Amino acid sequence: MPITTTKSAYRKGVVDASPFVLVIIPFASLFGLLATEAGLNVFETLTFSIVVIAGAAQFTALQLLGDDVPTAIVLASALAVNLRMAMYSASLTPWIGGAPVWQRALAAYMTVDQSYVAAITQYERDPQMTVPQRMAYFFGTVTPVVPLWYIFTLVGALVGASVPDSWALDFAIPITFLAMIAPMFRTAAHVAAALVAVIVSLIAVDVPYALGLIIAGVAGMITGAQVEAWMERIKPGSTAR
Amino acid sequence: MIDKTSLWIVIIGLGIGSFFLRFVFTGLVGEREMPPWLLRHLRYTAVAILPALVAPQVLWPSGTDGQFDLPRISAAVVTLSVGLVTKNVLAAILSGAATLYGMLYFLG
């Protein structure tokens, strides 16, 4: 389905992000359950999901709050988990920086891993898209994700029963991310970036405040850029988008 | 029991902080040109961050308190392989989930 209008861009975004529904529903429900188990009422739990919309950071904050960690440390740790969002923002800027500021602000509020990855993959695959089409695509990718994040947080909070460990819901997010990574290995530079990022993330796993992720991400990005530059030198034009 | 004042400080602080992180470049840089060396690095953001986010979870899953877990490793390998072969996100998610639950069931 080629993108010819903003409407078709929006629709393609919805379609491309629809597989994430399978993951968002259990993940949001789990947050609702754990939050109520930790003593939050339904209003507090739902507000948390609406104000923050960031699964990993919300789980981190909830766990640390439950462990009686000082408030400032809770906040710093959860924000560190979300630092990657600043890198997503930088990466999106060349593509959507020209959109009206209210659209960029709305997109920023709804930037989650799934919408970012779907969008950046589409922008790179079809560089001819106009800025309004790119924004429409982005809002398409959040349509199946964000409302369900709110709704199933609420469902989880209302149901309030605990989920047995045997359901293995902890692994819903790793599986989604792995499925999203696979189509990204377009060049040797992408493969090298991912390999280095994985190795560094495993070495840096005990670095406090979740900063190991940022260190690993930066190491992977430097590797990708270096390999790309090296490939350009031996074979000009080989990495042109 | 979670203290309500701390809770609200965290909800509001995390909301504002997360918005700032998500808006810092798209909002403040906007249409201004970024230097080519920076763009070259930013092209690898997704392909570096996502694997780095997942790798420790695959080897040391939180669901098993960090113990190596054959069903989870197998599910990860199957998801990535199906994704690489088919380039289809949904097919990769479904085959990974089938592997995870199949192995959890058979290994009891």
C-alpha cells in the first residue's frame, strides 16, 4: 500500500502498529494490577499511566516506591530508564522537525518504543514522504497503542487479581522488541551497531540507575557510524539511504 | 505502604521529565540543520538501543529472578529468526509467544 496522501499515511501507521496490541494489553493490565497491589487506588494508577505513558519507567518507579527508596532517587532512576526517549527525539528531528510545534509536542507526549521504531523504519524506507505524511504516519502508529495503554491499565486496576508468574508476562516486551529489531539489519553497519550494543549492555548490566543501557546505546551508535564511514570510504555510495 | 506525597511527586515529576526528554530535540532543534556527523550517529539509535534493552532481559529474565531460562532463551531465538526470515513483526511475535508457552508447558 503506497503512501500518497496524509490519510493513507495515517492508515498505514495504524496497520503497521496493530501487532503491538497483543503486547500492550497484557503489559498495561499488569501495570494496573501491580499498582493496585502496591496500594495505589484506581485514580492514582490511571493518572500514572496517562501522565507518564512509559511502561518500563512506570514499573521501575513503582518497584522503588514500594522499596521505600528516597523520592529523589526514585525519580532519577525512572527518568534514567526513559533517557533513551531523548535519543529517539534526536533521531526523529531530521524527519519531523519541520512540523508545527503543537504536533511535535503531541508526538513527544506519545513517543513510546513501538511508535518510534515503526516511524523511523517507515521514514527511512520511504524518504519521499512529506512532513505532514510523516506526522500522520506517526499518529497512526500511536492509535492502536496509547488508548489501550490507558484502558487496560484501568482494567488491570479494577480486576485487581494477581497474575501467576507462570504466565511469563515479563517476557512480552522482550519478544516484541526482538520482533521489531529483526527488520532493521539492512547493512553491515546496522548489524555491527546492534552486536556492540548487546555486548556492552551485558558487560554494563550492573551500572547503577539504568545507565548501562545508555552507555551500550551510545557505543552501538558510534560503532554504526564508524562502520558506515568506513564503508563509504571503500565503496562510495554503498550506504546511501 | 507507598507514601501519597512521594507518589504524586513521582507521577508529576516523571510526567514532566519524560515529556522533556521526548521533546528536547524535536521541540528545540526543530527545522535547524544538524551536523552530518551527528545525523550519522542518530541513524543507529534504534538498532543500538533496542537490542541493548533486550539482551540482559533475555539472559537474566526478571520473571525468573535472573536465572537463565531455556524457554525464554528459545523464544528469543525463534522470535529473532522468524523476524529475520519473514520481516514480519506479527509472525515473529506469534512464533516467539508459541515457543515460550509451548516450552513452559512441556518443561512444566
